[in-house]
Amino acid sequence: MPAYALAHLRDRHHHPDVITYLERIQDTLDPFQGRFLVHGPPAQVVEGRWPGSVVLIGFPDLDLARAWYDSPPYRAILALRTDHISGDVVLLDGVGPDYDPTARAAKLQRAADGRPS
């Protein structure tokens, strides 16, 4: 199942360290088959507020996403970004090609009704 590293970045400053981070990050992703899917364009906010920008990196699975984030090469460059850009980063599972939101709704309804799923 695909997995993602999602970053919501605020207060971006293009400090020289951030440029170095960007120059080096792909080499940390390659061993884990990570690739950028979204990289910081201004979001078109259609509901609510969204201060900042988004980065979305795709991986084949959550184990590879976690291994990348915990890898010594990535940890060696992480402070180049975090010292200059505030934000939140989460790792999350995606859904497979057979995902059915109707089935998910039924499961949630059964749980809300106190019935076994």
C-alpha cells in the first residue's frame, strides 16, 4: 500500500541551509524509492485557512517512509530545514486501488451503533 510523508510548512525562509537541504534531500530518498509528488506551490484554499505550503513525498509503503525518515543520511540534513522553517510532518498510509468510502461509512456507522464491525 502506498504511503506518504506530508509536511505542512510555515514561515518559510530561504536560508542558505535550506538550499543545501534541497540540494541533498533526493539522495536520501532514492534508497527508499521516495519521490516528490507536491513540493511547495501556493495552495488554492477552498475551505478554511491554510497558512504555508505543502510537501508530499510518496513511498511504496509505510515501512520505507519510516526507514527514510529515520535514516542517518536524512537525519544528517534534517536540521538544515527545521532550524529555519517551522512546520508539521506526518507519515501516513495511503489507500489501495480498491478503497471503497461507502464500506468505510458502513463500518463507522456500525461502530457508532455499537455493533461489531
